[in-house]
Amino acid sequence: MTFIIPRMVPSDPISANLARLSEMGMGFSGGEELVKAYMERFGFNEDLFTQYTRYWWNLLHGDLGISITGFPMTVQQVISYSIGYTIALLSFSVIVSWLLGNILGALVGWHRGGRLDATITPICLVLYQIPYYFLALALVFALAYVIPLFPIGGAFTYGSLPKLTLEFIADYLYHATLPALSIVMASMAGSVIGMRAMLVNVLGEDYLMLAEAKGLRKRTILMRYGFRNALLPSMTGLAMSLGFMTSGALLTEIVFRYPGLGNTLVLAVTTLDYNLIQGIFLLTTVGVLGANLLMDFLYPLIDPRITYTAE
């Protein structure tokens, strides 16, 4: 699908890149000859079957091809530059939002109908319906424009070079605060609602009534019996979120001009960079499948009723 669909667009990568350069005021003479030469250089003048078989041959040899947009860089080099920023942003944001959302959702579900439930649940329902890119725009307007506490965009100060120093790390964390906050706010609301619903469902189980009848403390009943058994669906959601980290928080990265994989994917699509599109989607597929496989192995550690041992 990722091989065929981009090639159905009525254009070609070379013409698309030349048009983009022309819009930037970088015109070229002899455009048709240039397009023809580069089409032959990248093999795009051949039939689809030949291109497809060569794609699989290169893929089986660990070669994702050359990025047309980043020529002469390979797809691996372009991805390796962007994926570090994406993983740094999303790993922190996803894990923090998951932990806070599930803990808060468990407390709200345990005290359902109380003051905490009446306050937190409506707020989360509203936040859950708001697109996360709208939250990103609102945060930019409020905390970067009206009250200039944070920079409007970018991953670091313009003109500085990425390097492993305390000064650069501090600068990066300063720039990543707003993007991370927008993702945490949007993701945490869904975790709160999901955990609350699961815990309320679990509270009607017989084993919780037995634990209460045995005189166990409410905190023990909540954490060891209620929260733990309501956690399984949330773990699946965490695995999906971690898997999709490889595709980046696309719209958030656009809003904040963050140089992650999402921004790179948008550039690849707008310039019809076939090889880069294929590489990013392949990485996303492997990431999602790998994260779900890992979570399948972790399920028995959470719920002892699940086992992969043969009887």
C-alpha cells in the first residue's frame, strides 16, 4: 500500500521538488532534461513491477534507498536524525500522561459520585473531545505569545548546534515543554476516562467484595485488586501509543515546528519522496507490532490468570 498509493498521485518526485524550489525563488533552466535525468537516476522511469521487485530486493538487504528530498542522504540517515527528537518528546509525554491518567482515573472511579468525580470527570470529557493540535495552538497563544514564558517553536535555539552538554539539554527541555504539555493534556484525559470506566466495572466483582469482607484496607483493595485488574486494557493502549511513537506526533510537530518524524513525513508526502514515505511507514509498522508483542509478554506479570505455559 505504501508503495502503490504515493505513485498514484498525478506527478513525480523530481517535478514536485523542482516546483518547491521554484516557489522558493530557486529556478532552473532545462527543467525537462533535468527531470528525465533524475528519473533515470532513481529508476522511476521503469515500470511499477520492476520498481517493486527492486524495492523488496533492497529492503531485504537493509537498504531503504536514497531520500529525494535530502539527496544525497539515505533514508536511514534522514530518519536517524529525526527519530531521536520524536522519541525524546513522545516517550516522556506518553508515559507521564499514561501514569497520571490511570492513577487519577483509579481515584476518580474509586470515589465515583463524590466531589473528585464531579470535578475531574467533566474536565476530562471536555479535554478528550478537543483535538490535541487545538490544545497545542491554545498553549502557543497563551504561554508563548500573550505571556512569553516559552518559545513559539523549534527544538532548540536557532543557530545553536545539537551536542551532549548540559546547556543544550536545558535549552532542548525548555523548547520541548509546550509540545509535551499539549500531548500530556490530550492523552491524559482519555486515560482518566478509560480507567474510571474499567474500575467502576471491576468494583462489582465478587473478589473485591470478599477482600472488603476480610477487612483489608481500602488502599490495599484499590491498588492490589481493583487497579491491577482494571489495568489490562490500558496496557494495550500504552503499547499502541508507544508503537506509534515512531511516526511522531504529526500535527503537534507541525504546530511547534518540531524537527521530528511527523514533520519529516509531512515533508516527504508534499514532495512525493517515495523512499522516505516507505521508510517511515515501515518503521511505524514494525514499531507498533513490536510494542504489542512486548506487551503480550508482559501481561502475565500483571495478571496471573494469563499464562503461556502449556498444561
